[in-house]
Amino acid sequence: MAAIIEIKYFNSFWLKKIKGVANNLLDFNKTEIVGSSTQKFTNLPQYFVTCPDALCTVFSNLGDYKTDWAIEESRIRGGYNNTTVDLGVKAYLVEDHPAAQHRFNTLIYSGIYNSRTGVNNTNQYPIGESITRSLDPANDSIQKLYAEDTNLTIFQELKVSKALIDKDAIFSAEGRPMTTSGSQIIGQIIPYAGEYGISKDPESFAVYGYRKYFTDRQRNCVCRLSQNGIEEISSYGMHDFFRDELSSLQVNKVVGGFDEHTKNYTLSIQDPNPQPQTPPVAYVDGPYITTSFDEAVRGWPSFYDFKPEYMASLGSGFYSFYRGKIYQHYTNQALNNNNYAEFYGTVYNSQVSVVLNSNPSLVKNFKTINYEGAVGWEVNSFTASSGDVTFPITKYVAQTTLAGLETNMFVNSFKKKESKFFANLMNNSPATQGEIVWGQDSTGVKGFFTTVVMTLDNNLYPLEKAELFAVSTEYVESSY
């Protein structure tokens, strides 16, 4: 027994009784439900709710009746003007376990799509055909798929594999794979060497050319997948850093993107965001670290002051998303009146750390600090390996009067000579060593090497490109 529900468009559906409900609730042999009218089925049970526009008949508050009714299309495959199946007896296949299954390690594909012939079977999943491919469940769930040429790269939490598309692989006696064409949509699945996966951070994935970058938080490393396999790029001088940061329990998101403007892989490791207590308290970003990997130097040269929600490149432009807005990086500053080092409306100071150690085995007495670059750089700290420190050195200020030149001679700031900036080092160590009392009247610091931190206030030079080319020092061999 069934009733026909004619909807506004071209299809129609049957509302059919399956089991268990008394027939006197609704006589389907005599009642025809048409369009959106609710006047023709006043005796419909109250657990049916009809929407104004046709087939929005949904079941609400069914209780024990939730398996007693079914809605079925009356036209074959739901196609426009397809043959309508008449009322009558039809064979049904009842599944023993009709509940949905979550197969976290399995791929499924539909029928083919061919735009040249008009064949579109992407809505068909025939269970009589082999349309699934399963990976090892021991490597946990599939987090990311990336199609490249005729291969499909599959990123699981603990493993990375490659699946052949529209071809299969036959292995020779020596174990070498030989590809052959076949009817397989997804062919042989071949795992990459190495126990690496993408964990649960598919947002860290980025690709440029044949190189694919991602993080493995389970193993506290950043990886690159290329034609020679998987390699840990976090081991290039940053092994301890990423081990500590990625293993932190506070990290809840890792975002990656390839910057085609600088040809760098940019990675942002982010902690949870603290929520405001009561309005109108501003939303505050949680702690984060954004850095980049440069293939030219095979290292991580820079840290950044922006916290992206997503990153992408288009042409030679690099874009990031923050709180629902898109921002373009490396724009023409003068043309767009944008400030350098400004991210998401906030101008940040630039900072460069340099280690000076030209002769590692020699105890040196550092006398001066010099740099080549733009005006405005300052020495925030100058610390030797012995613990000696200097007074901060302020930026260069051009003097136009004789009095200014005389005063500037006794100020601990950079002086300019032949487009190069230099300054003497005044010792600021608090300790008294022997007969010498360190202080502002004593110059130089001693040690095997020294660490210099230079800063630039970008608010003072918003539209100028303040570059820093080189940092050097003058030293003599320590006499004791």
C-alpha cells in the first residue's frame, strides 16, 4: 500500500507503510497527497510534518514508529521524465546491518565522468563492483588526499602512500614495479619508505612542483616529500626547536602554505585562542610561532609576526586569511600606502640575531660593531660567551649643526662613514674583575664568540625598506 506525493518539479515519491502501524491511521489506497496542500490528509498521523513546497515531508517525534514508514522515488534513477514505477509488488533487499559504517582507512569512488560523451555517473556507487580501496588500519585514519598526474598521494596519520590512478602495478621477480593500464580506478597502493604521517594536521600540507611539505606531530618533525622520498627538513638546524614546539600539549593547530613570492614553505604553529570574558573585550590571539623554510639555504631563516588561519599563493602573490578576511603580502608599499612589517593592521618591529665567531678557538676582545644597510637599526644587546654585555647602541641620527656633532661624539650611537655604520662597544658588565672595574668608561667585551640582537622600529620608517646587509665587528686577541 502506498500513496503518491507529487512535488512541484518533475519527480514524485511514494510514502509507503512498512510494518507495525494500524491501517486506520491513513488509508493509502484512497488518499492521494498532491503538492503542498494539507487539506487532503487531515487524518495523517501527527508525527508527519509537511513543508509548504512539496517533498519536505519529514518524520518528527516518531518514537516507536520511526521504522514504520519509508519514502521512495517513483521514477527510475530519479531522472527527468524517466519511467515511473507503478504501484505493486517489488523485491526488496534487506540488509542485516543497515546502520552507517565509518571506515576511516578506506577510499570509495563513484562511476566515471566524461565531459566529451556526456556520461556522468558520479552519483552512482554500485555495491556489486569493487569500488573501495582500504589501507592498513594500523596507520590510523586518512587525513589528506592529493592527486598529481596519474598518482594519488594518500596521507594517513602514521603513513604516507601512493596509489596508482587508472593503472595497476605488476612486480617483477626482483621486486621492481612495472605499471600497466587496466580498468582499476584506484590501482595498487604503494607506501613510501619511512614511518612518517601527517598526524591530524592536514592544514600543514603545502605543495610546490614535485615537493610536498607537511608536519608529523606524532614524531615532532617537519617533512618534505619529493621524488627521492620523505626527508625531515626540521633537522636542518631546528630539530630541538620543532621537537619542543610540536610536542607541546598546548598546540591545537598547525597551518602550512607555500609562499611563491619568496619560494619558501611557511609554517605556523598555534596555541588555543583565549576567549574574551565579557563584551566588549577584544578577542586576543593565543601564542603562536610562524616561520619559513628556504630551499636555497636548506634552513629556516626567518620568523614572522602574523598568525594566519589559512595561506595560499596565486601566481607570484602570497595571501593569508585572518578572521574571515584575506590579506595580500608583499604589496607595493608606496602605491598602496601600506607599512612595512605590518600584518593584519598592526606594525611590528624587526629583529635580527647574529652570532659573530670568525676565529672560534681564539679568546677575543671585541671593540666595535659595524653594519651595512639602512638607517634606523639599533643594537638591543651584545653578549659575549664570557657573559660580558654592552650598553645598548641607539640608531644613527644625522647632525646638521656643529653643536650636534660635538654632542653626538659622546653618545653611544651609530656613526656613519662612507655609507657604513659603526659604534664603539661600552662594557656594561656588573661584576668587578681584578683591578679593573667594568662600566661605561671601559670599552670592549671578551669571549670566544658574541651574540648580537639588532632591532628596527618600523613605526619610524613605515614606507622605507630598511634592509640589513651585513654585520661585523673589530676585535683583537685577548692578552689574558
